[in-house]
Amino acid sequence: MANLLVRGIDDALVQALRERAALHGRSAEAEHREILAASLRRPRKRSFADVLAAMPNVGEDGDFARVNDTSEAPGVFG
């Protein structure tokens, strides 16, 4: 396993790490490893364009037309 040395950490941040580690019943080093692992395990955020591209191509354009009538649209929910 590799080692990671992080320099120049603010004292308040180190204290917060120690306190968080104590709450979880582990060493500051183990807490640091867990924070790094949890952060890097998260799924990457997709761009809006990627989300749109992943949407299935269903329906016709007319199915999604805006209804400008102020009265209730017929058959929308039943």
C-alpha cells in the first residue's frame, strides 16, 4: 500500500479530523482514509447534456406540447 503525506493543514482542520475520528471510534489516520475513500467512491456527476442524451426517445413532439388553455386539459390524469 502507498503512503500519502499531506502538508500545510490548518490546525483547526486537524482538530476537526481528530474529533470526527473520536466520534467514529477510530484513529485520525483511519478517519482520513475513510474520508478519502468515501469522497472518491462517489459517482461522478453527469452533465445536463449527458442526462438529456440518456433519456429514451419516446412519444411524439405533440405529446409534449404545452397546453395554453386556462381550463382543465381533458384526459391528462385519467
